[in-house]
Amino acid sequence: MTNDQLAAALAERVMGWTVVPDRFMMGGRRWLPRWRFQPTENLLDAFRLLEGAAPDEYNISGDDKGNILVRVRIGGVVSEARGVSTPRAISYAVAAAVGIEVEP
């Protein structure tokens, strides 16, 4: 799954947006160009996704080597993602918790 495909799946399932070519329809006649929501690459978008997911609990930790561990609990489902990219780890952890299968 590409970053764009993952962003689209997360936009639909987590944010509640409708995905159309080149944009996300956010409701209320509002829309966002697809290039403006990149949760796997942009930290602010990743936190927007995390907020939209409304996890029961989450934890983001790192070590002195730059490795990141994100753990989320959404609706009783616990998932973790690791990596060197914080936005990617957040996106993958949220995706796994809501049932989107992603290969790291």
C-alpha cells in the first residue's frame, strides 16, 4: 500500500471524509486537496489523524538512537508501530487499530 493509498484509507475510516480524485470531501461543503493531508510524512497531519481517531489511550516514546514506538488503544484494540519516522509510526499504529492492514 502506498502512502497515498494509506492516507485515503485513513481519511475515510478515521476522519470520516469522502475520497474523490485529487481531494477529500470533509462535509459541510468543505474539501481538502489530497496533497494537503499526508499523515505518513507530515507530523501535524499525523497528530490530526491521532486526534480524529480519538484513542482511549496512546503513548509515543523514543530512544537515543532515533527509534520511535507508538502504541494506541482504540475501541479496545491495541496496536503498536515502530520506526524512525514519527508520522509514519503514528499512521501505522492507528491504521492497525482500525483494521487497515499495512505492511511496514
